[in-house]
Amino acid sequence: MRPKQMSEARMREIIRDQFTTSMNEFMADMNSRAGGP
């Protein structure tokens, strides 16, 4: 595998991981607001 392909795959992996983390935090925040007083 060429270095460029490797870096592109790695970037997609990092972006997907960051997106998943931000979505989880967003959903947790919404759930806490909905469950609040």
C-alpha cells in the first residue's frame, strides 16, 4: 500500500472516530436535558 493511501485511510478513521465521539456526547447531553426537571 502506498503511503498516500495509508494516510487517507487513517484520516477517514480519525474523522469517523471523532464524529462518533461528538455524536455520543450530543446524545448524552440531550438525554440528560430530557430527563431533567
